[in-house]
Amino acid sequence: MTFIGTHITALLAAGVVATGSLFAAGFAAGSDDQSRPTALVIDASLARDGRDLVDPRLKNVDAEIRLPRNATEARTNVRYFDALDYKVYVAGADATAAAEATGVAATVTAGLDGALAVAR
């Protein structure tokens, strides 16, 4: 039984070291803006295209997108992406106010066109 206990302890220790290395690598990578993923929080009213609820141009962007319908949803989205260490861009009155109210260092874009330009 001692051999099995020693073996399990060694495996656990190796796992802790590996996890710590990955965790440290994540912090090092997260400090570089280029390696951070991009998130767009755009007021739903700005993201419409005529009768379409979502502008078709948003389908081909390299970013996570949220289209909050109100200020509460905008605050939730901005905080969520900030907690995941995304580079957050906001467009619209609700999204911009959400970034300011939560203290998130989001970049304000000039409407939908500005958000699309950032994500391409």
C-alpha cells in the first residue's frame, strides 16, 4: 500500500506543478494586448439592419459579440468579458455607460461601423 500512496502523491505533485506552469503562462500571455481575445459589446439597437435583428456583417468578425438590450445586460456583458481578460470594445450609449459605471477599461468605438473595424 505504501508504494501506491507514494505513486499517487508523486502524480498529484506533478499535476500541481503542471497546473502552476500553465497558470503562470496564462498570466504572461494575458499581459500582452495582442494575445488577448476581443469582445464587442454593442447596443442591440445599433446592431440591427432594417428588419434583421442582427446585422449580417457581425457574422464574419473575429470577436465574441454581445448585443445587450438594456443597461443591466450591458453591465453584465462588460463585466463578464473583463473578468475573462478580453480586450473589450463598446458601442452605444448603454454599453459605453456600462463600461464607465463598472470601471472596466473598455475602448469606445464609433457605432457599429467602428466596432466592425476593430474586429477585422
